[in-house]
Amino acid sequence: METGFWDIWPFVLALVQFGGMGGAAIHVILTKTDERAAAGWVGFVVLVPFVGWIVYLLFGVNRIQRRARELRGQKHDMLLLAPLPERGEARSGEGVVRLIELEGLARFGQKILPESFEQGNTIGVLLNGDEAYPAMIEAIERATRSIAISTYIFNNDAAGRRFVDALSDAMERGVRVRLLIDGVGSWYSHPSLIPLLEERGINYARFLHSFMPWQMPYLNMRNHQKIFVVDGRHGFTGGMNISEGNVNDTGPRKPIKDCHFRVEGPVVSHLMHTFAYEWNFTTGELLEGPDWFPEIEPAGDVVARGLPAGPDMGLNPIRWTLLGALAEAQHNVRIVTPYFIPDATLRTNVSLAAMRGVIVDIVLPETNNLPFCDWAATPQLEWLARAGCRIWKTKGPFDHSKMMTVDGMWAMVGSANWDDRSLRLNFEFNLECYGATFAGELDALIERKISTARPLSYEELAGRSIPVRIRDSLFRLASPYL
């Protein structure tokens, strides 16, 4: 008697089910580091036929890190962590680590990312586009050899066009210009600045860009870095995009407060090295030689190093450095960020610092350009306020500043926010800095913010209405993707 498909289909379905279930369960066991998440997924996969392992394949597999590693290949290790150009005794190492007051934190940091610390740097604070943009355009006007700019947003407005004019003039003088704009960030301006860049002949590239947005599979791997280097010697970094909204003196419709930082000294080569890697990844062009990597003399007393981070790295150096700083803190921790949605581990370590007696100030904007991020953050703020953290909401325009200080000696500034998008999904760049002068300057700036801010108490957070608490809790569930 001939056997047809309909006679054996139950066995085929059973084979598919047990194969899918077994494969998914093995993948969970081998890849999930959180025991509760692993146990939950295994139970779901085993107890819910077909749906369990299909849902896991769709939503449980970390494709971001795998796809990022596939895209970046092995060049990450060769370029990003390769030795920088030699500068004799100016290079750091064990000697510099021993000079740092928080030596334990410095040693921990080099376990996370073996990038050396650089002595002899100066880092200056630039408030808003009112101070930052003129300084950056002046640097472009003085450029003689090279200009490297990486930004998330470069708007087609008065501020953006001033930069385009300055870059065009620099190219006419024979300066080598390289401009890297994120593929998604380039859409923020309507109309886009891209046609103007092409018209003016600016050498630009877009990071992970597709001309058909619906076909773009990389929405979660954005280049959020803000790096600006002139002649390989003069650097700027921080969290500021290029947008007229940052120039508060002009009275923009949606003003933004922000901080950017002028960087002088050997650590500028870390900015340039990170830009060169991202440019090579995007365009295939290798930037090398004295135009991009000249000898740089010491220019101050700050010990610093760059912390590039992205989803292609096993341990996110910025996230792990934040954890190390919280563990080492003895007196005070100050955090300023526009988006504060830390994961469970970061949140626990912030709470532990406060419960150890460390004064923890968390400074957030009262008015946020993304209200749902505030909603997702609020349940966590209730937890932190109960642990003893002091929560402050700054008045006035949306504050996009990002900085952190510990014990008046250590500071971190850069592009990363305190959320999963920055610390898991995006490519970011921060500076880790040791020095009482610079940390003290940031502390004074944070004190000025706190002096006009509104304290947010535990009682106020705990007293929210039931509908508001439900809304906030629902958005908290989506916090890994906000």
C-alpha cells in the first residue's frame, strides 16, 4: 500500500517541532547569560509547541551583536585597538596608571579596553552651539592639512550651512576633508543637507545608509559618535549635533542646551584613530600619515583616553567603565544625561553607591524632546530615590548635556546616554578623564544646573496616579528599544 504525505504529516510536524524546540533550547542555554531569562525562554520554548521556538527565533536571538560583528569583521581588532603612532615617553602605560589617584579604576578600565592613557591634555567646556560652533568653525578656517568630522545629525539650516561654507573654503585651500554622517541621522533635516554637500564637492559618506529606508536592516546600529579633528592635533567631542536649535542666542523655535568639549594634547589621536576606523569601515579608504596622525606635544594636566564602543564589541567599554566608576566612588557621583533608562545592573550599582553613603545626584531635563523616554525612566527613578539618590529636573529648554563625575577627580564626557540604545545598540565615543581641575570644572557646571533645578522626591514619584503608573510601567517594558 502506497504511503502519501497525509499519512505521515503528523510525524513530519513532530519532527519539525522537536527539531525547532531542541535547537532553540540549546541556543538559549549556550547564549543567555542571565539565568532567569534563560530559564524563562527554555520553559516557553518547551511548553508552547511551535509558537514558543518561533517567537524565540524572531525576538529572542541577539542579532544586533552578531550582525554588527559580521559587518565589521576582524578589522575592529586590527584598526581600533592597534597601537597608535609612537611618541616616545609621551606614550602611557604602567607609569601613567600609577600616577592616577583612582588607580584601581584605571587598572580596571584597561582590562575592559587595552587603550593606553595619555598624559598632558587640556579639555575645555563649550556651552551650547553659541560657544561650540564658533570655536569649531574657527578651527576649520585655520586648518592647513586635514579635517575629520563624524556626527549623528547635520541639519540643513543656518548652522549647518555655516559649516558647509567653512568646509568648502578649506577644500579650496587644499585641506583634505572627510565628513561622516549617520545614515539615519542624515534624514532628520527636511530637506536633507546631502544635495548641498554634493553641490559643494564636500567629501562625505553616510554610515550604514540605504537609499530605500524600508530596506535598511540597520536601524539599531547607528553611529552616534561626535568627533571633530583638525590637522590631527585639535579635537572636539561631546554630545552636540550640528543644528541651529543648539544656538540659543538666535531664539530657535525648539532651543536645546548642550555641552561640547575642546580637546588639546596627545589624546586627540584617540579621536582621530576612532574616526579613521569608522571612515575605513564605511568607505574602504585608510587614513594614515602625518596629515592625520602627527606628533602631538603635551598641552595640559589631564590624563585621558578615548572609549569607542559598539554592538560588535563583547564588553561595551563605556558601560563597564560606568560600572567600575560607581564601584570605586567614595564621596559623590554626579550624572547628567537627557535619557536615563539604565539596565538592571547599572541601576543596582547606582543604588548600591547611594546606600553606601555616596552622595548621588542624577540631573535630568524637566522638558524632554522624547516624552516616552521620561515615562519609561520614572519607575526606575522611584527605585533610585528610595535608595537615597537625589533626582533633579532642570528647568528651561531641553538639556542634551551628557557628563559624569566621581569624587572630584574622575570624569566622563561624550556621546553616550544612559540607555540601552547607547550602551548596547549604537556606536558611541566617550572620553575617560582623570584630573581635579577638569572634574572640578564639570562639578561647578553641574552645581549651577542643580541650583535652579527642581528636586524630584520619592514621595512625589510614589504618589503618581494609577493611570500614570500603568503608562510609565508599560513604556518601561519597552525601554531596551527606546
